[in-house]
Amino acid sequence: DAGVIQSPRHEVTEMGQEVTLRCKPISGHNSLFWYRQTMMRGLELLIYFNNNVPIDDSGMPEDRFSAKMPNASFSTLKIQPSEPRDSAVYFCASSSRTGWVEAFFGQGTRLTVV
Amino acid sequence: SQQGEEDPQALSIQEGENATMNCSYKTSINNLQWYRQNSGRGLVHLILIRSNEREKHSGRLRVTLDTSKKSSSLLITASRAADTASYFCATSEADRGSTLGRLYFGRGTQLTVWP
């Protein structure tokens, strides 16, 4: 398996623009997580899905952030409109049994909002 | 917050020495996991220890868990320059309804191993 695949790897955008981050989890995994990593706040869980259903989105910082998982093999995290403080590395992770086994992380998307 | 906290924040050692990192957490867990992150890369799972286990080994890694003190330690023996990375502990809460399944990460320990 190729692991968790995220795209793009790097994104530079202007403030106010819409940004869409994409994730393909490992086939057969039923849990998917979106994390954000910054120097100031460390690794924050934004949202996680179980069987394509959002279970906990309490970490989503604002209404500007939204996430979808239309099927078991694809998820998106959208920021609209983007702001400079959204600059961070965004990770997607998946696991086969939520909380009981390890999570597998993608390589991340480094987002810079100027 | 359930978030684990690693200690120390940074650790610098020579090759061949052992590296010990600690993690403390706040509430009941069903397991604790350690992850490694190389600069600019994603996190990689190293080892998982369940709440009913006290010690676990994997190669040069040794993890202990003390649920009474709500703490864990990761020992890397005979360290190598390639072990240079950030190490994170993550906890999975026990039976917390909608938060079940969340992995709470600490801020990490930056380990530097000098050749």
C-alpha cells in the first residue's frame, strides 16, 4: 500500500483565497483524522471521521474551515477565506480501528498564506 | 486537557548513549503511543502500549507505562545519528463517548544525536 497520500505537498496562496487540501487514506481504514501542526500550538486535531461520518469536529477553529469525506477513499479540508494565521502543516492520518491501533500519517501539506 | 506533555523539550546526546524521554498525561487512557517525526515529514508510529501493560520492547526501543502516575517513558538504547528527530507521545482516552478515538499529542521532544 502506498500509505496515506496528501496533496498538494506545498501550497502558497494569497489571503482571502480558497484552499482545498486532499487526502487519500489507506485502503480498508475506517477512521480518518485531520491535524494541524504549528510551532506555537503543536499538533492539533481538527476533525475526525469514522466510516465517512464526522465524529468530532470540535477542533475546527472557525467556520472558515470545513471538511468532507464523500467516500471511504477521499477526504478534503477546505479553508475559505484563508488568512495568514492559517499557515501551518496540515496532516491527514488514517487508522483501522479508532483509538485502538496506530494512526498512519501522510507527508503533510505545508500551507503558506501571504 | 488530555494532551500529553513530553519532557524534556530538547535532548542532545552522543552516538552510543541512551536517550530517555518522558510523557505525562491527565486522564484515563486505553493506550499510549509514541511517534517519531523527521524534519519536514509526517509522523511515524513507533510503539503502542495498552493501559494494562507496564513495559514493552521493540528493537532498541523500550517503553514503560505507569498509570498510577499517569506517565510513560521512551528509552532509545545505543542511539545513532539517524535517531535524530522529534518524538511525540499520544494518548487515546478510555470510554469518552464522542471523544473516543481521539489521539491527543504532546508538544514533542526534539532529540539530536551527534556522531
